[in-house]
Amino acid sequence: MAKITTLSHVRSLETEEHDIYKVLSAQTALNTTSDELSVDHAKEVSIAAESSVAVSGGTVLLEGSPVSGDPSQWITLATLTVSSASKWFGADAANGLHVCRFVRARISGQIANGLVDVYIGIKL
């Protein structure tokens, strides 16, 4: 498991709060997972990946679970396919967030020829 770093906490003019967490740093290995983040009060959750220049492929998932610590309970909420086409990739959580109390990032397809940093954004 990788250490989670809080990057920012922003309160918008509409009194909504946004937290951004760096959940994976310089990772490449298949099935690397981040620590779990609680999303009990989240309105929206997003995932983003920043790839190094040489990355030619790989897949990162945003996964959600209703319970903490049970490896059989994770469902896919969003999928990022990284490639040489861009340095940044992002997606919002799809259906299923309303049943999840926790989210994490997981590299589900080996990152080829480079490394990725992965971020999870939570709108409260």
C-alpha cells in the first residue's frame, strides 16, 4: 500500500469543499493499490493520473467498496487508460458511488515504459 498525501483542500464560493489526495506516487506494478479513502459524505469522486513522458500504456482503476478491509467487496467506479497520447488522464466515478463508503486506486494493467502518479478528488 502506498502512503496518501493531501494536496489541497478548497472551499468554493458555493460553499462546496474539494479535497485532492495523491494516493500513488511513481508506481508501475500490476495490482498496486492505494490506501482506502472514506467517502461517506462525498457528492462526487474523481480520479486522475499523471504519467511520465515515456509511458506507452497501462490501466488505473478507481474502485469503491461499502466496507473497509474486505478484498472481495471492491467494484470498479472509473477506468483510466494511460498512453503516450497525453501526460494527464482523468475520469469521474460512474454508477455505484452511492453504495460505497471507501475508494482506492489500483493499477490493473502494468504501466509500460514509465511511472504514474495517481490522485483522487472528493467533492463534499
